[in-house]
Amino acid sequence: MQPFNHFHHASKAFTLLSSIVFCLLSFSVSLAFGFSTHPTTTSISRTFDKVQSVKGKSITVTATFINNEASDVRGFYFVDHVPEGLTVNPVSVKINGADVSNYVFEFGWVGDVYDGCMPYRWILETPSTFDENNPIGSASTLEIIYSLSATQGGTFNLDEFHWVGYYQGETKEAFGHSEELDGAALIFRWGFIPALQLLLGG
């Protein structure tokens, strides 16, 4: 894992750009499970194996990107903006079930894009040479799995994530981002009594 060194300033530019595009398209694009510039052919979702945990235990997160465009997606990266107080541990990256081992995992700084959040990024390929050679082919599924653990008890709201890539044959970026329905409140209980209550189903 390493600090951001590829597209640090691009994150803020992306946030502004996607907000403008969303405002322009909000009248015609329904609010559904992640906005995308190619809404009929690509989708992304983020799911959690549970929403409550205790000290020393983690919550597993799965981000799933599906490409049903006729072209490969190149230069793909995914960013999750994680609240301060949570620790991210990458587990696996797979395309159609096959492990991807040469992706880049890096992080930014708290407040770099969103107040109180640290951006974590999984980069499958680095433009413009795509040396890692991890295209997401047509009719392919990318799965990014990571775990979250807490350094303190409390409720943590995960709201923002986004992805960026290039479709072969197109000269502009494709991208997508989370919407309000994609947010989740994760609870980490601290201390013996709260942990016991959780284990007992209380």
C-alpha cells in the first residue's frame, strides 16, 4: 500500500466534473444503484457482509463492476472514501473469478476530497500505457473485496465511491459514482457489554 502518487489532483477534478454531469442529467437518469456515463451497459455496486461488528472484528466489503459494453474497459480505477477511524485491508481483486495480483493499492489523506474521509484507490491499469495489462473485457465482472475494521467505537457513514476508465475506441473517460441509495451506516460496538449484546443478537 502506498500514498497517492498517480492521480492525486484528478480526484478533486473528478468530483467537480461528476457533480456537474449529474446535475445536467438528473432529470433523465433515474436514481438507481450508482450513476454511470454508460448506464445501460455498465453498473457498479458496493455491498457489506454485515453492518455491525465489534472491536477486533472486521466487516467485508465487495465492490462489483459489470461491463456489458462491446469494448474493453482500460485504465480502470476504483476509489472508496472511507471515514476516519476505519482501517482498510485489501483482500482480493478478481476479473471473472481470476485473481489480479499486479494492481496498485494506494491511499490519500483525510479531507483530501471529502471532509472526515480518506480516499483509498485500487488501480488496475495505469494510463496511457496500461502496463499492468488488466483490461475488463466485454461481458466481464470485476470484483474488489476488502475489509474494514475500527480503531474506535461508533457509527461510520460510508457514502461516496467512484470509478473511472476508458473504453477502447472512445477518446473520453467513462466514469460512475455512488448515489444516496448506495450509502451505508456501519456500527462498531466497543466494550464487553455492547459486544456481548451483539453476539447474542441484541
